[in-house]
Amino acid sequence: MKKLLATAALSMALSAPVLADTTKVGFIYIGPVGDHGWTYTHDQARLAVEAEFGDAVETSYVENVAYGADAERVMTQMALSGTDLIFATSFGYGPDVNTVATRFPNVAFEHATGYIQESPNVGLYNARFYEGRAVIGHIAGKMTETNKVGYIASFPIPEVIMGINSAYLHAKAVNPDVEFNVVWVYSWYDPAQEAAAAEALIEQGADIIMQHTDSTAPLTVAQDAGIYAFGQASDMSAFAPQAHLTGILDVWAPYYIERVRAVKEGTWEAGDVWHGIVDGMVGFAPMSDLIPEDVRAEAEGMIAAIAAGEYHPFTGPINKQDGTPWLAEGETAPDGDLLTMDFYVEGITADIPN
Amino acid sequence: MIRLEKRKEPSKFWRIANPFLAVALTMIAGGIMFAMLGKDPITAIRLIFFDPIFSETFGSYSRPQLLIKSAPLILIAVGLAIGFKANIWNIGAEGQYIIGALFGAGVALAFFPQPGWYIFPLMVIAGAFGGFLWAMIPAILKTRFNTNEILVSLLLVYVAEKILAAMALGLMRNPDIAGFPGSRDLRRYEAAYNAELISGTGIHWGVVAALIAVIFAYAMMTRHMLGYHVQLAGQAPRAARFGGVSPARLVVICLGISGALAGLAGMFEVSGPGGQVRIEFASGYGFTAIIVAFLGRLNPIGIVLAGLLLGLTYIGGELGQMMLQLPGAAIQVFQGMLLFFLLALDFQTNYRIRLTQGARA
């Protein structure tokens, strides 16, 4: 009997969600919508979904949802209120998304930067931000005068480590003397901590700041100190026009619109995609005039080469930090290696905290 | 003109009435705030206070959730209130909650993947012990060196958070998922899982423990010598000392009880609703419990009601965000108002307002 029920649940899940006039789409956010970083970009995409479908769609969101019991409850309440599609927009929601998805086989779940797919109605999506990191690494390597780049990192997870490695490799390629100082703030959004980290890095001699956190605080600190920095997630140039060189943009709207349309048309199926510059999920804020013209041209060239598939930011020879070979000459990194990356590449002097 | 007059004795009536009045005032002021945000205040208040319990759509799910959210608050607040009565201020329950969770989870992970009925009871003991141990640091520093327990216990929260992060990234990290911080999911390890005791009710061992703690605290405060000593030390410290109550002993007992209960709350959370040791595991229960303790008038029964009310505003607040798009910050302001109004109203427990005619010479 139990088996029969499980089979029934499975077949219900596999059959596409029902076509309805108004599709309800829910979003859960790890941060506040006003962070101007990660959560802000997801919310911009939510608004784009509303603009695209008008009255045919109804969206709702809950911000500052903690991983674990809170996330599970919020998603359950969304499912109970008739939501057809739920976007869970932070990696740590993994276990919670799958628990709720198993309970509501008729609701479609899309989990950003996720890595667990235990239920047939859980789709995963992610962006190849390391492509963007390569470009800003190149610019930083060319522009630093102290040869010290400061990096504000959130959590030591593959996504963040991959970004540090990518930026470092491309800074190093154009500036063999470059050093990276990494400060971990253990938060995605904490303006006070991020500002303190930026100040510490500047004190250590950094004249360019990169961040893998979501507030605009490091940019304003950089501007006050008269040095340069890169924005994160959205175009943050307005917050520090004298410091902001460019920034990697998270462009979720096209994907969200496509997925909502699939649910409306009854063709939604759980996928597992990792989109890059070529798909438009990774973009760039306008390049500032502060970047010398030739460097800007090189950066644009690299963006074009990555988009055309001619260049992969992780192309061998690359050794791991301890000197053991990782990629041979001309070899490009398999996605599996990147998604579980827990090592620095050769040349970075710091240690990954554990 | 209006004149303030100190009451000879604090008013019993207002002590009981004020929390209810504070809730009513919060509803009114909160309603005005929601209206200013362009939302229908009646709908907003209904979503926060009534729908989690009475709504047909959500009720059957959120009623049990209310217990899950309130149980740790009540468990911690009951312990804190005993200390607060004796003027011993444990502000660091959040840290004791974290350490209790780490001790409990540590036992579970050490036994993984063995089955065994004894594993969960061991985790309970370890969790209480962990919280107790962490609370003993401010207790011993206070009794030996006369340090301020408020500062020490509060600062130890940040130490506990660092230990938590180190554990999630290192020793307790799940070896099966490469690269990501966080321990194994204890909900998937049967011997350690603090599951619902009756399916669909939200009642897990933490809820049972909270209930037992409330009964014990009530009995202790009203019937037991220790409860009398606690009250005496709080109201008349000099008299207590002459009466043979050792202040040092009382500090150790009060911090120990509240630490152990906070540790238990952490352990029940990590093995049940929380599921994992992870960097963001601590979600502020230890701090919210301070509000619960005061809102409940430091009385075990009052704390149950206050814990349920705070739990309700959390769950209702999420509904308000989801259904009405109320900003998350507005919900926090709303919770803050509750404490603000209560403290403001408590004024009239000790003072009375008199209208007198004419100017006084």
C-alpha cells in the first residue's frame, strides 16, 4: 500500500503542473530585498516576471529566511496557499527544499546554486560567476600598484573558493607579483563586518578590493580611502562612482521568465543548469572610465572569448596550492571539479579556513 | 494638573493587565504602521495573530509549527526567569544554546551510523551539560573575581558562534558532501532524530521538556526553599544574606539551571527542526527568550503564554510577508513594539497618575 502511494505520488509529480489562469510564484530570500546585492537581483527578476506576465501571474516573497526549520515552514506555507512554483534562492536551503518538495509533488521547485536533487520536482540552476571573476581579476592585476588585492569572502564553499581562484589566476597572469589577501566574514550580508574587512585589507596595503558579499559598504570604504573596488551582483556604481570599476551582474530575469512560462504551459521539468556569460546570466556593470582604455579593451576581449566558448577561465597548466598538478597543459576544468572545489590554486598564500 | 504618585506597593492588577494592554496597544500602533505602508491594517493584524491558528488553509500546519517555534523560547525563558528574579542576569543564553547543540550533535555524530536506544538520552544529557558548562564560565568568574555576569555571558555568545562556525567547517562537517559546511542531517539518522512524537502535532521531546521545565519551575518558585531564597535575594539582598543565603551558591545555581535549559533547547533543535550543525544554526532564540521572560512577568505560566505569543508573531509575520508583502523589517518593529509598550506600561505598576485641581503652593 505504501509503495502504491509512493508510485502515485511520483506519477503525480511527473505529470506537469496544472494549467491555471493565474500562476502563483513564490520566492524565498536569504537576505533583505534592499541589499543591492544577491537578494536584490533575485527580487528584480521577480518584478521582471510580473512585468512580463501581468495579471496572469501572482508573485510573493519572504525575505531574511534562515536555513532549516524557518525555510521549511515558509515554503510549506507557500505550497499550502496554492503556489505553483517556488524559487529558493540560496544554497543552504538544499535539505529544506527537498523535504518540502517530497511533500508537495505538484509544486515545482527551483533551487539556486543547489546541489541536492532528491525529489523529481526539484530543479537546480546556477550561474558561472567564475567567468566574471576572471575578467575582474584581469583588471585588478593590471591596475594594482601595491600589487596587493583585498578579497572579502563570505563562506568557504566551492562557489566562493572558485571565485577567488579564478580572480587570482587572471590577476597573476598579467602581474606575476600580485598577492591576494582574503578576509572571511561568514555572512552574505553584514555591512558593518564587510566595512571592517575592507578597512583591514586597506591597512594591509590593498589598493583594489573585491567582494563576494552583498552590501555596498566595501565600495564606500574604498572610495573614502581613495582606492578602487568592484561591485557585486547589481550595478553599484551609484554608491561609489570614484571607486567602482565594474562589477559582475546576476541576471536572473530571463531564466525566471522562461521557467514561469514552462509552468504556465505545463512543460516544466526539473533541470540542472549552470549558465554563463553566453546565456546572459552573468553580466557586467558598465566599465568605468577609471579603467585605462587598453585594459578595458582586453577585458571586453576576454568577455567575448568566454562567451564564444573560445576560452575557459580554468585552462591548464594549473597546480593546486600544495604544488600537486590539477589541470594539464591545455586541459579545461570539468564542472564536477569546480562544483566541489575545496582547494586554492598555486600561488595563493592563505589557507582555506576549516 | 497631572501628578505622579509612587504606589506604596506595586499594583497587582496592572502587573497582570499590562501584558494584555501591551498586546492591544501593539495591535493598534502596528496597525497604524501597516496602514502607513499602504497595507490594510485589519488584514495584516488578522494574518499575524489569527490566521496561523484559525485559517483553514494554514491552521492545520501552523498550529503544530507554533509549538515547534515556541518550545525553545519557553524552555530558555523559564530558566532565565529564575535568575532574573534573583537579580542574576544571564544574557548569554544564545551561547549556551549553541554549545548545548554542539554537545548533543557531537554525541550523535560520534555514534553515527550505529543504531541504539541509548543514543538520544545520551544526547539529552550532553546537551544540558554543554549549556551548563558554558554558563559556569560567567558563574565562576563572578563568584571568584566578581566580574559582571551580564558582560561575560553576552561576550561568550560570540565565542560560541565562532566555535559553531569552526565545527561546521571542520570537525563536524559532513564528509559525504564535498566542499560544503554543515554536519550530517540528524533528521536522517534515526537513533538521533528528535522526531514528532505524534505525527502532525508538532510535539517533539523539546515541547515535552519545556512543559516539564515549566511545572518544575512553578513548583520550585512557589513551594521550595530554593525558590524562596531566589525571591528573597532579588527583593532584599541584605536580608537574604542575614538569612543565610549564600550569594555565590545562588549565582552558580541560577546560571547553571538557565544554562542547562538553554543547552537542552539547542540540543532538541539541532536534532529535530534544525537538523544540522551549520554556521547559521543560531537564530536568536536565546535573545528572544529574554523578551519572553519579561513579557511573561518572570512567571512560568506567564512565560508559556508569552512564548506562544512571540512564536505566533514569527509565524504570522511570515504569513504577512507572503500574503501582503509586508516588509520583513516591519515585522521586527512590530515585535519590538510589544516590549516597548510593556516596559512603558509597567510604569503604572509602581506609580499612579493623579489629577489634582489648581496649582500647588
